Amino acid sequence: MADQVKKARTMQGVVVSNGMQDSIVVLTSRYIKHAKYKKFVKKSTKIMAHDAENACGVGDTVTIQETAPISKNKSWTLLSIDEKAKI
């Protein structure tokens, strides 16, 4: 039991900003059930992630992975670019 290692969380989302050096902003969406009305509601979250090569463009679908904090707002890093945006 003591030798089990926790896997880092991964999320998939769309890049909404890449204007910063070595950073991207990823919009992730999920569906949750409303507590009172029992209807599924779409919730979205913007996450800042580290992109060391500045390879991402706006509209790209990416996978990010949770890491140790890199800066005040960044604790995720780019794992892979799943689909490039169609221009």
C-alpha cells in the first residue's frame, strides 16, 4: 500500500490565449448535475498552463497535466497537442 504512486490529473481543453511567453490559457468544460433541478449544466474553467516551446495556437485542442506550482497562477503543463486549429 505504501508504494502506490498517485497519477497526476490530466484534462483536455481548447486554447483560448497564447499571448504570454511560455504560457497558455486552456478552457476546460464539464457537465454537472444541478443539485435542486437535476438538470445537467455545462461548467467551464480557464486554466493557465506551461508551454515551454510556445507551440500552441488559439483554438488548438490540448491535453494538460497537473504539476508542482510553476508560478502564482500556473500549476499545469502541456502534455500534448491533440488537434491543431483549422485556420
